[in-house]
Amino acid sequence: MSAPVDVFVIGGGVNGCGVARDAVGRGYSVMLAEMDDLAAGTSSKATKLIHGGLRYLEYYEFRLVREALSEREIVWRNAPHIVHPLRFVLPYAEGLRPAWMLRTGLFIYDHLGGREKLPATQTVDLASGVAGQPLKPLFAKGFEYSDCWVDDARLVVLNARDAADRGATVRTRCQVVAATSANGVWRVRLRDVRTGAESEVEARLLVNAAGPWVDKVLQGPLAHAAPHHVRLVQGSHIVVPRLYEHDRCYIFQNADGRIVFAIPYEDEFTLIGTTDRDYAGDPGKVEISADETAYLCAAANDYFRHEITPADVVWAFSGVRPLYDDHASAAQEATRDYVIHDEMNNGAPLLSIFGGKITTYRRLAEAMLEKIGERLGARGAPWTANAPLPGGEFEGGDLERFTRDLQARKPFLPDHLARRLARSYGTRALDLLGEARALDDLGRDFGAGLTSAEIDYLATREWAQTAEDILWRRTKLGLHGAAEAVPQIEAYLAARSEHAARNA
């Protein structure tokens, strides 16, 4: 058996990949194992926001909100291809939170987290302004504030890609089936989910970043006597045809105290979510319920002129948030802050992550590296705040300018394809396109502009192994018609794998 790796990470969500990236960048040897695809769980089922969490102020989560607000512009700066600023409209609704409370909350939100480039809050006239046009006439006044949107699954993949580029080993469809410790070292047994082949590695420190499965990892592979219970909260979203033409988002108050977002999505759609309810089943089998769909439709219909029904839903997704169990009375009141549990097992360190938000994944990783430094000896210094993620290195973070430059270098690209490739891959789009001088050089078009060249890139550089990985996580082309080509995509991927096996 080879020498132990310094850090072994269980879980390929945003927290696991963020920790792996930070650790390898400081000089630790790192291996990460994910039992499914990267971001297959919670990290691809979010509302796609890099935000402070305005509603968390009601629960006095000031530390969390401050940290999240300070992270918005850092993540935007480092990934300007997959992160974009948004303006959110909060209509004032008679009988719910009073206007003075909304103004006070937004004032705190503007000044708590070191906002620099994002515009400040302003009052908006919904009776005459464009923001009020999609809304019912009874909403005459509102407030507009800033947050950011993120392609959540791509954020995870890019952290993994950067970790691998720096020397980490990243294995997907690779399940940890057992982990035992002796004399200060972990022995981890792995199983390839697709072939059943097993292998073992040794590690000096184990990071349990399994998200909703964090307790299951403690109970199962680690045979832990007392798992540190996580609270599982289901959040669901629906996607409907675009409800309005402008680019603003909405945050709606509901009579039950919860809030619902409505966000322009993939140019042609509106994303509506989320719900909050406790979940007790298998996190891998979570699905939106009819009640949740009806709830989200009703929440939107309370505000929008154009009413929607469950029949209008073109896609829905549901995820399980692995929140730290703070014994809050309601799911929406449970803390979104993260907790790191640090323990020793026969002299071998074990660090488990509970909770967290996609917005604060980088700060969570820094907190984890402090713990790792205490256990293994500190190496390097915090570095990720000013380190672009792969593809985000273009000048000034100006995505429109980069898109024009990309099209100038590859003039055969149609406008819509150049824009999509720039927004998904940034400067790495040039690696994907290679020496292509015409659209036909990219190979077969499987629909919606998904070409053989893109599939090859995703399989070779981004761990994509199935049509689902490609259509619903690496891209969202499943929404744009490419889902009809699933059998052809699977056949193409199988042929690639067979060819690789023959030439191995």
C-alpha cells in the first residue's frame, strides 16, 4: 500500500470539493471520494443564489449573514462566468411584515457585509415601474436589493477541477464502505459503484463532508457509536415557462412566514422556490410532492397577474438540506450556519461537517483548514479569496467582453452557443473548442447545441459519466430539448468508455 494521504474527503458536494481544493493548495496530499456524481445531492438542488440570507436576520443569525454577505463579491470575482449579480424586488404586502421592518432589515443587509460593487437597496414604485408590471395591482410599493446567482453544480465541479489540477485525486462513483483507525492512521476501503471493484487507501485525517449522509457515514462505514444528528430539511423548486420579460427577481412573503423566490432561469423559464419541511427518508430518493408543487404555485399566484398551475411545471427538483440540529421548532427556523465536529479515533483525526450554505462554502473550507492544521501541522496560508476558479481568469471579470473575444477567435460560433459556452466554461471554452475552425469540427449535435466535443470535454475533464450528469448538472440542456437524445448520449458515452478500455 502506498504512503498515506494527508487528507481524505468523503463527499463531492460543494463543501467537500471546497475543502479538497483549499487543502491541496496549501500543500497537503488529498483524495476525495464521492459515491455518486459531483454535486448529485444537495449542492445541485439549491435556489442557485450566492446571498446573505435576508430572512435569517429575523432569527438573529448575524454572524452567518455577515459572513455570507462578505462572500458574495469574493465568489463573484473568482467565478465571473458562473456567478452574476441580481436585483431582487420585495413587494410590500399589507398585513405581513411592516414596511419599517423591511426597510430596517435591508439597511442592515446593505451595511453588514462589506458591499463594494453591488448596488444598494432602493425603494421602488411598483404602480408605475417595470418591476411592478407582472404583479397584481394591489402591490404598489416595494424595495429592490442586490444578491448574486450561481450555477451551483458547476461551482462544485470547478472546485474539484482546480483541486485535481493542483494534485488532488478525485474519484466519483466511488463509495467509502469502511474506515477503521489504528496508530493514528485511517484505513479506508473503497468500492467502485459501477464495477464493484474494491481498493484501500490510508489517510492521516478523515473529513466527513457527506452532506445529508453525514450521520449515515458515521453510523455505517465508521461504525460510530454516537452520530451527531443532522436535521434533514426538504426544499423543492419548480420551473415554469418565463412569467415576465425583465431580468429582476422577486422575493415574496407568505402568510405562513416563509418566503418564496421567483428568478429568471435559463433565459426561457422562471424558477420558483423553495419549500421547507422536515424529511425522514433516504436523501437519495427525495422528490417534490404534489402539496409542495401546489404551495409554490399558490405562493406565486398571490403576487403575479399571470396565474400558474401544476400543469405549467416543466421541471421540478427537490433536495435535502443537511442542517445542524439546533432543535428549532420549525424547519424554516433551523440554523443554516455550519458546525465542524472535531474528534479523535485511536489517534486518527475525524472532522465532520454539519450544515452550511453554498454561499459560505469557501469560508467553511478555511475553518476546516484551521482544524486540519491543528491536527497535521499548519501548511501554507489562506489563499482562495483571490484565486479564480477554472475559467474565471478573463480580464476584469467582464463576461460580455470575453464572449465577444471568444466569438472573434471562433467566428463560426452562433451567438447563443458562444454565450452559453462562455457562461459555462469561461476561458476553458477554448480548451473545449480546441482546433475547431467550423461548427462541423465539433462533431455531432445531440440537440440544443450539445456536441460531441462538449461531451468529450465533460467526460475527460469534468468526471461526467452519464447523460444525467451532462444534461442536468454540467449543463441544463435537458430543459432545452436535449433530453430527447438521452439514449444517443448514453450510447456515445459507452462507446467512449469501451474505446478507452481497449487502449488502456
